[in-house]
Amino acid sequence: MKRLGGEWSSKNGQAGFWVGIADPGGFLDRHYPVPPGQERVVRCFAKP
């Protein structure tokens, strides 16, 4: 989730909650590596 200050946070399953993620792409690479032959699709859903 993108926060008002421009940083991101993530609820990572049951394991934890991270705040202050400055590089969401790097976070995804570390915590959710893409299997060989596949690509990552990132979608951002927002409420008004």
C-alpha cells in the first residue's frame, strides 16, 4: 500500500508487517522472487 508520504507498506502473510519501504520493486524481488520463465505483474488498486 502506498502511504501519503510516498513510502510503501506491506502485509506479508502471517509473518509480519513492513512499513517504510522506499523501493517496492526491491522488496518484491527479495520477498516474492519470480520463478524462471514467468514475469511479475503489479496492480495498484485505490479507493477515492
